Amino acid sequence: MTWKVGLLFSETGVTSIIEQSQLNGALLAIDQINEKGGVLGRKIEPVSYNPASIVQKYGELCEKLIVDHKINVIFGCYMSSSRKEVLPIIERRNALFFYPTLYEGFEYSPNVIYGGASPNQNSVPLGNYLMENFGGRLFFVGSDYIYPRESNRVMRNVLRQGGGEVLGEVYFDLESKGADFDNTITDIKRAAPDAIFSTVVGQSCIEFYRAYLAADGDSATCPIASLTTNEGEIAAIGPEASEGHITAAPYFRSIASPENQSFLAAYQKKFGSTVDVTSCCEAAYCQVHMFARALEITGEIDTVALRDVILGMSFDAPQGQIKIDPDNNHTYLQSRIAKVDARGEFVIQSQVRRAIKPDPYLVSPTIYDLHFRQLEVSEGG
Ligand code: ACM
């Protein structure tokens, strides 16, 4: 007898670059748990489907995992559109869904454990960092679906409260290629913003950064700032077109902690390389470990029992200590801002002293009061 869990990450298609890293993070955690004998003497058995980055397929395959395989714990999804697709199925069948991805907030489901950053943990600090270090006149460029549109709404409010302004807002198809960005890059250069806020995701993100460099976009005077351009995308973009650009995330591969070093060593051993280790990969890894700890206590894969145990649980993650907030099913996370150096590595510029409580509905009136530390950072080091 095993404990079966479902995995729903795309190994092909436009968001596979990031979802493959999430799948790897989940598989690594499952291996580690099984190598120690599993949970209560039973191994965890993953049943994995590839939705190929096609939104409708996430729903179909989620239903298949629950109905055909009788599985009620599933880890999956990157794009918010795919999460919205599985949400009614998860709720109707009372399953437990672990979502290891940053997203736009403004959602709560009793059937979802949200493991990625909410806007108060990434958008708000990033907006403030840009206003302090570059200026508050931003140009928004995004992929055309819910996460970019909603993230831009939040960022617009952050700028408005800080005295900044939005100079332009343009959306692109997920399949967009380099030349598709040319007219917008011309418009950006004409508008001369202080920075670009990019919510372009997946393969088209790589095309966008390269097109920006090809049009002589200068990261020193007008960087691209993002929540979704992580290590996997940076590796694909290459150091030349990514140097000087900025990302906000709870985790970066360059964190020097012992927990991160042992996570990276295990990942390297299993997958042969750590170039694609991202905050979303780390979130999937942590969520599987936290699920296993909850299962150790409940002794049964029961949605209500597992949720009861997992809410409030802490974990010493590669990013630092995290905790699932019993108020809203989201996660207390670290918050960091990093800049890409000449080697294509993220160098952390600022970080909070301790994990930030998730505020997915941005109800806190003091959204700037985050106790950030600007770090003394030597470029290239
Ligand atoms: C996302 O769509 N939540 C990145």
C-alpha cells in the first residue's frame, strides 16, 4: 500500500520552463520522504499528468486524478488561469490542492493551500524598491491573462500611493515572439519610464528580455522588474540580456544558508544541474514536505483532517522559516529583491528580517511598513 498524490505540472508548452522545475521540486521531496521509509511505513506514490500548458487540460486531468485514481491530494499549476480551471473541481469533490506559485491574490478557497507569494509579499516591496531606487514612472508589459492584469491593478495602486504613475500598459499573447514586442519597446523608449514592470510569463518572457536588449534597452537606466522572471528564465535568456534586471521573490538559488545548500546539493544529485531551481520549485518542495508531516499526524489522506493539521504548521525551508497562515491558507514567506549580475546570477539587494504574513486581500492599511533591510551588495559577488 502506498499514499497516492497527484502532480499536475506542464512538462511541455509555454510554461514548461517553470513547471518542470516545480515538478522536480515535488519529486525531490517525495524521494527524500520515501528514502526515509515513507510516511508511517508507506511510500508516497506520485501520479503525474502533463497538461502541456493548455489551460482546459488542467481541469480534465484534475478530474481524472480525483475520479479515476481516487486521489484527493494534488500539487500543481503555475498560471492563475490554470488554477481557476481546477478550483471548481477541487471544491466540488472536496479535495486538497497545493498551489506552489506566486499569484495575484484576492482568492480564498478552503480546499487550497497557497504556497507562493501574495502581492503584499512581492508586488508591494518591489514597487517601493523601484520608487526608491529608480523612480515611480513605470511602464507595464504583461501576458494576457488574469495574473498580469490583476497584478498590474495592485501595482498601479502601490504606485499611486507612493506618488508614482503608469506610463503604459500592454498585454501579449502567451505565444508571442521577439518581433511582437518591437512596437511596444519603441513606445517604451519614447515614454522613457524609470523602469518596466513585466508580468510576461513563460517562453515569451525570454523573447521579451532579448528583444529589449536587441533594441538597446538599458538595464542601468530602465531595468525590467518582475515577479516571474526566475532562475530558469534567466538561464534561458542568457547573462547578456538579463544583467541588471530585477526580480522580487521569497527564494533565490543564491541564498547561502545551510538549508539551501543541502536542498541544492540534493537537487543537483537527482537532476544533474540546479540552473532551473526557482522560488516556485522551492515552494513545491516545501509543500510536499509539509503535507508529509501532516500525514504523519493524521494517518489518513482526509481533506478535513490534513487541513486541520497543516494550518499553522511551520517549516525550515531553503528560503528560511515559513508557516501556513491559519487565517487564510496562504503562507508566511520571506521577501527578497535581487538583481541579475554579469554571470546571470541573482544578487540579493534587500530582504525582510523575518517572514511576512500573507495578506491576499491587501486589507492592511500599512502596506509599506515591511521592515526591509537594504543589503550592502557588491555587484558580481
Ligand atoms: C501566475 O500566473 N500566478 C504566475
